[in-house]
Amino acid sequence: MEYNLADLFESVVDVVPDREALVYVDRPGTGAERRLTYAELDAAANRIAHHLLDSGIRPGEHLGLHLYNGVEYLQTVLACLKARVVPVNVNYRYVEEELVYLYRDADLVALVFDAEFADRVAGALPRVPRLRHLLRVGPQASSVPGAVAFADAEAGGAPGRGFPARSGDDQFIIYTGGTTGMPKGVMWRQEDLFFAGLGGGAPTGEAVKTPEELAERVAAGGHGITFFPTPPLMHGTSTLTAFIGFNFGQRVVVHRKFVPEEVLRTVEKEKVTSMSLVGDAMLRPLIDALSGPLKGTDCSALFSVSSSGAIMSETVRRQFRELVPNAVLLNNFGSSESGFNGTATEDSGPERGFRLRVNSRTRVVDPATYEPVATGEIGRVAQCGHVPLGYYNDPRKTAETFFEKDGQRWVLLGDMATVDEDGVVTVLGRGSQCINTGGEKVYPEEVEQALKAHPDVYDALVAGVPDATWGNHVAAVVQLREGAARLSLDDIQSHCRTRLAGYKIPRQLVITDSVRRSPSGKADYRWAREVAVAADQR
């Protein structure tokens, strides 16, 4: 056996077949839920895998998952891995033109889609001639002729395994849109993804030394951990969180969509122990619900809340701790290109910045020489060892981001950072979002943390706006808390002055009804800049 995700999953199934693996909750309290043991999930994935192979989908070809969260999502990912078909995530917020780009860029030959997206899928299909096999989840969609009902495909597929040998070189592609630009497909070898993104079977301990050891650990250990990835599975972090749960032989809970009150009801009912989310955009609504309509919800089983992709600010973490004192809140740092890099220190915050204890494979390097920067110097975060092969269909961007040094493969991330004498890394922000104002560099994330420390600020994004005097000035796009008095620019500047150097303080304030983020909570900086520029021109 190699470090292949399907092989590893099957090895876990064989030692705990009757243990509950996956719980899907559509709306808590309505009875719309599904529960599958490891043996049942394995058989369900086998059926779809055999359907794909019987339909002429060949190993190495690409299948898109254009779905909300559900059993079908994880079932299809597992089916792809079993059949050596490459799974590709599709952002369900994309409109027709964006879908055409992604379908074509990823060379999709098959697509599993929710019936709710049928019109967009149908509009894109005429321009994607390679896409030849469609599976529809949900009711009949007349606008997509030829699509096979997922339930029919599952019913007609064989429940047993009987698949050819697999390899640790089999691929897993994660499309990432980042904060700007067109989406890019990050190509992972499954062995690399297992160690970099899944912790090698032990995210907080020692990685396994052989593939067989994973099942041995599961058989020897107990159960009782329930993982709850609340963001969309279409974002790599949530799918990887689910697979971490499977690698532990534990239970994974998923919701169709993130609805704060329903999330909390599930935390109580399923005795969730480990929940993942993305920053304040998800944690704040949970706090509002726990302080209001869901006050008194039993969250006593919850011992870990982790965020990646966006930071949980100190103010928001403090509010959550007051409501759920038993939970540890972890700001994790990673990306689709690197997997997991490290976890924020307890003293991270507006005063000291986003400080990380990184793993042994992470460095801060000079992007010109790839050499480690001196203490206090600014460089870019990089990681070596188990890193992706590159970007699919993009050799230019691959050459800019991935390199070899001292016989090892490296990935150069877009995050700027410094490192101190103790090896603690302070992440300044994305270089692409850096604002040059009067010759000084301002990283939006630092200003956003200061803004969100204000009691009346619910959410905030920061962008640079062209300025005749300064080149660019710092603009804050702010969503106020419900019922808060309207803030002025003077109010914001006075608040920030004790937390930030003068050149970092916003010179423009735009109050908006809501800050735009992706379904997973990632910042939409392009939108923020457009809003700020438009307001500045009035």
C-alpha cells in the first residue's frame, strides 16, 4: 500500500466498518439528515466509482464537483480517488462566464452538479466540448439534457471494490481563486497532500511512518471526536478537514449551508468536539446567535474551534470565550499551495501582529535569492518538501511560484512576513494587496485587525485608493454592528491611532450594509477597492 488517499480510507474502513463516519444535516430538527457508517460510505463511494468507470471516464481524467455540501460531495471525492479520477472543486458562486473558464481550464470531462445550478451549467456546456458526462444531484433539470440522476448512478453501480492498484502519485487538484485574478488549479500528489494538508495522519502529533500504521492507530485508539467543517466543501480546507476526520476513524458532520442558528443546534445535538470555520465572518454570527436566540445552547463538548483562510480577531475571540469558555480557539495558517504551515501564538493581535509558530518546513525567504532573510527583514513565506507539482495548465505561474533548492521542491507563497530571533514568524499580509502610501507599505490585514477591535465595527476590509499626494491612501470599508451609532472618519482615526503608526491610519471611511466575502469568509478585496474608489470620486 502507498500513501494514496483511497487506499488509506479503505484501510480505516476495514478496521472500524460499523463506526459512524458521516452525518449530513440539511436543517436540524426537520429529520432531513443522513447517517452513514464507514462501511456504508465506502460502499456508496464504490458505486459511484464503478459508475464513472463504466461510463468511460478514465483514470487521470478530471471530474468537477459543482455542489453544495452534502453526502454526495464527499462520496464523489472518494469515488474519484478510488477510480483514480482527479477531483476538481468548482466554486458554486461562479456565474456562467466564470464556469466556462474553469470547466475549460481544468479540462473537465465529467461534472457532478446540484440541480439548483442547472441553468448556469446548461449555459456553459455548449462552450465546453470536452465535458461529456453529467451527474445531477436533486430533481430533474430539463435545461441539462443527458444528465444522469445521481441516485440512479448510485443504484446501478457495484458496491464492492475491485479497483486496479493505485499510487501515491495519483493527483488531487484544488482550484483556488485567492483574493484576485482568475482561479488556478493547484496540482497535488496524494502522498504530498496527505503529509502537508492532512498532517500525515496526526495533525497535532507524530506523522505515521508507513501507510499501514494509519489503520493500526485507528484500531488501537478510541472514538468520540466529531469534526464539523462549517465552510463550503468546495473550498479545500473543509474537504481536507473531513479527510482528517476519516483518517482518525472519527465522525464528520456537514451542513448544506452555513446558517448560524442551525450550526449551533447541531453542535449541541451531535456533541461536536472540533469545529472549523473561516475568521470573524463566521465566528461573529455564531456569537450573535449564542448571545440572542440560541442563548443557553449546550456547547460543552466543543473543545476546539479553528480558522484558516481568515483571522479570528482578538476582540471576537474574547467574546466567544466568554460564551464558550471550554473551547480553544486556533488561528491556523496555510493555503491551497502549501497545506498547513503553522498556528498563531497566544499573543497575536493588533499590537504585535499575526504571529505564528511554524512547522519545520516553513521559512521566510528573499524572493529574489530564495535565501532565508535576516531577523527582522521582510521576505516571503515559503515551504519545502511535500509541496504541489504546480498549477494546472499554467507553466508561467508555476515557474513564478514553485522552485527547487538544495535538492528539494519549494513553494513561494504570496504572504509577506518577518521572523524573530526565536523563529516566530509575523505575517504582514499578501504582497499583492500591499498599499504603497507616501513610500510606506501598509498591509490591509493589520489595519483590519485594528478596525475590528472597535466595539461598533462588525466587519471591515481595507484597500488602497489612488491619491494625487500620497500615490495611494488607506481606505476602510466598514460594516457596523446592528444598532450601532454611525461612526465618522474622526472616530475611526482616533480608535486606530493607539494601535497603528500614523501612515497606516485610514484616510477614508466607507460605511456599507455588508462586507462582501466568499461563502467561506475570504475577503473580496477587488470589491472593497471598487467601493472605496467609487466613494472617493463622488
